[in-house]
Amino acid sequence: MNAELRKIISDFQEKVEEANELLKKFLETDEPHNWEPPIEQVGMLGGKHKYFFHGIGCKVHISKKDIIDFDYGANGRIDGFDEWRLFGFVSTRRKKYPNVQESDIKEWFNEAIEANEIKQSDSREYGNLYYLV
């Protein structure tokens, strides 16, 4: 796998983990992916972290400049990713990834699929997500 893509995926997954832990802590649940009343779709975590549940995912403002948008996989899995989310992640972190373009991610992603290093979810509901093999 391309080393830069591997680093982006790893960084993305770490931020998703951090966001999910904030959701668990402040919403007082082990399963934030099963949000429903009394959990609000939009709100604040600890008075300083905005969150917004959408479809099968969530957008969390870890800090003012550190925002992560991710989808939950089957049974609340949080290690899934796709090209669009990875590029969105990179575009908000230009200091760390100054030279990575959308076309790079697309190329590296396709290479990783062909090399069987990442695999698309078998689930119809979560079919847009990919996972490390």
C-alpha cells in the first residue's frame, strides 16, 4: 500500500476513535451509533464539541479546527473509510498533507483495492465503506 495513503487512513481512524470516545463519554452510551431519543441529532458534547448525526454517520468538532466526519459500519464499527471522507480529512489538514491531491487519493485507493489491501464492505447498508484487509 502507498505509504502516504496508509498514514492518511491511520490518522483518519485515530480521529474517528477520538470522536467516538467523546460521543460515548458525553452522551453516556456505549453505542452512539444507535442514537435515538433522548439523544438529540444535533448537540454539544461537554459544552464545547459540536456533533451532528446524519444517515449512518456523525460529524464531530473535536476542536474548532479539528472536525471529523465518519460513517458507522455494521455493529457500530468505526474503522471504515472511503475516498471522499479521506480527501475531506486531508483537505482540512493541509499543513500535514500539503501535496496530497484528490487524484492522488483516488489513484492510491484504486491501487490498494487491486492489491487486495483494502476491501469494500459486503453489507448493502454499509457498502460505501472500505476496510483494511
